[in-house]
Amino acid sequence: MECVVSARWRGEARGAVAVFRGIPYARAERFTAPEPVAAVDGVYDATRRYAMAPQLPGRLESVMGRAEPLEQSEDCLALTVTAPVGAQPGTRPVLVWLHGGAYLAGSGQWNLYDADRLVGETGVVVVSVSYRLGVLGYLRAPGVSAGNLGLRDQIAALRWVRENIDEFGGDPERVTVAGQSAGAQSVITLLGIAEARPLFAGAIVQSAPFGVGFHSHRQAERVGAMFLAELDADPFTASVPELLAAQGRTVRRCAGPGAVNPAPPFLPVADAGPLPDEHAWRSAVRGAATDLPVLLGCTAEEARAFYGGPHPVFGRLRRLPVVGARLDTVVQRLIGRKAFEHGLFRFADELVDAGARVYCYRIGQLHPANPYGACHCIDLPLLFADGDTWHTAPMLAPLTVAEIDALGHRTRGYWGEFVRTGRIADAGWTPHRPGSRSVRQLP
């Protein structure tokens, strides 16, 4: 391993890319807001991955594959910075990545989000953020937690980027915050939060679950009460395994018979903490939209990730003679459009009406023989595949490593161009117009 040292951190040089892993950006006691980390004496060893937020196996592991295992700990507020070697301070645009996982799973420390290839091909700086998940990040229960702690973590990470990224070559005035799925909903949420909005200049929204929205106090507290009943212990002193076990039972109850409801039970809560009520949030989004560059899209068959594999309801539907397969396809498309695509275009229209510059896209299938088609998460390896990182993902079979890399090259180029300039220069990809349903087909 060849070491590379910035002013305060020692990372790893991987060819033309420098990687600084596991940098703590905040600390937090259970159910409390994050606090800045005190500066350490000397040079911090940023060559190892940090622990990830406590979590159960993600529901889409059978689709996207498993990340390399990491220790789990409540001390999980860390980020990874990937930058071009030798970048001069404050010269490169920055992409801050918020991972998805239904607010229940995932980590910015996952090898699945290693950004070596994205940085090497585009010259931008990438910051991958971890934040608290599940009950530790999004529980709302009177006397226990007000909710939105994971959202507060994300804001704390953006604040760290503003204060420190120049030392890695990043320009704090040219930060684009990006995310997929729950991470994309987080980006949308941040657009309407006063303390977060000055911390970034652009947004990339990948497969946001627009059909889910925020929780109201009543909805969040109902889920919180369900969790506390399942826990049957003091949430402040219960062990992490006890918390996760009760959380898992709560998730299964909320999913309902046949696990038909995939909506996350733990979500950002409107009118709680930094997030205003929905009317004020929407007004704030519109008020800060002038000249805001936004890249906004989804996959063509989002629902296949949730219902395309073994499923107690949709599996039986597909086995119906003659009409089963066709009916399955129709129902999944309807669900995908309601949960993702319809809200995407409504949001794009609202942003453009308020003065934003929006580019819309749709990701198609990567291989016709794969049963998951253009499912939720199929965009991720187009950005982050590096070597054999994603090669075992069931949603990518039977593609080879070289084919996965080639498919992602153009997408990485578009994302890099957008982060650098806030625009897409391709004459075939014009900015969104209100009422239009035209999109750029990728990859």
C-alpha cells in the first residue's frame, strides 16, 4: 500500500486516485443529535474502513449482492473521501453520496460504493457518507427520540465537507449532493431545509420513492409505539441486538400479509427537528430553486427489485396459467410508476417552474436475459463498479466485469460533467420542460 498524506489525514494511493477511509465527521450518543468531532493531534490514519450503522441484512441483498462485511457500531458517523492524486486545494468539484437502503441498511463505507473509477474518469472528488439508520436514526417516540437523527447526521456531514474538503482538493462552493433510493429522498428533503441548503449547489436524485413521502407525527409515532411494544425494554439501555430484533419485527408487521407493502416504516418526519412541515418545506424548495441544477431519474422497472424474485404474492401471480406473467408485468409497472415515476415528473415540473435547470433520465435493462430487468438499484454499478466489485450481483448476470465497466462509462461521464458544470452538453439531452415526459435513456 502506498500512503498519501493530506494536511491532517493519511490515506491510500491507488494509481491516480487517493482514498481516505473512515474519517469521523461527528459523534452522537444514542437518540441524541450529532456533535462535531474534536480535532485529533497529529495525522489521522484514514486507511481503514469504519464501522457501519447497526442493521439487519438488507431486503435487496438477493438482487444487488452483498457488500464485504464490516463491524457494526453505534459509533458509525464517518465518511470516505476519494480524490485525484495531487489535486490542488479547493480546485475540484465535489459529489457527496448518500446511500440508499430504505433507511434500514447500507453504509458509505461499503465496498459497493468505492468511487475509484468514477473519480479516475471524471476528476471530481467523491465523499461517501454513513448516517444512522432504522430506530437509531429515524425513530419518533415521545420521551425517547424526536426523529430525523439520520437527517441531522447528513447535515453534519455536509457541514464537515464545507469546512474540510479543500484539503483534499475539493471546492466547498461546488458541492453536488447525490443519493439513490432513501438517499435520493434524503437529497430531496435537504432541498427544503434552511440550514442544509447553503451547503450544496446542485442535486442528483436517483430513484427517489416519491410515492412514499414524509411521515406525519401521527404516522411516525404509531410506528414508534409499535417498535417499543416489540422491544419491551428500556430503549436507552437495550442492547443493539435487542433493538435490531424488535426493529425487524416492526418492519415485518408494517409490510403486512405477503410483504406487499415495501414502504420504509422509518422515514423523515415532517415538522420535526430541522425538517419543516410539508407546506413550509415545499415553499422553501421553490424559494431556493432559481438556477439550481438537478439531475433526476429512475429505472424503467423499479418494482422488479421488490417483486421480481421469490415473493409470496407475486410468485403465485406469475404461476397463473396463460395470463400470469403478463398480469405480473402490468401490476409491477403500475406500482413502479405510482411509487417512483409519476412523482418524479411532478417534482421536475415544480422545480423548473421555480427556476431550476433539470435533466431527466431513465435507466433501461442492462442484459435481456436477466430476470430483474431494469430494476431498482441497477443504476448503482454504472457509477461505482470497479473491477469485480459488483460482478456477483444477481441483477447483473450474465454480464462480465468488462461489460459492466463499459456499460457504465457514459453514465459516469454524464455525472462527472454535471458535477463540474451543472449542465449536460449532449445535444440529445435537453433540460426538462414542464409537462414533458421526455427523458434521456441510459446507459
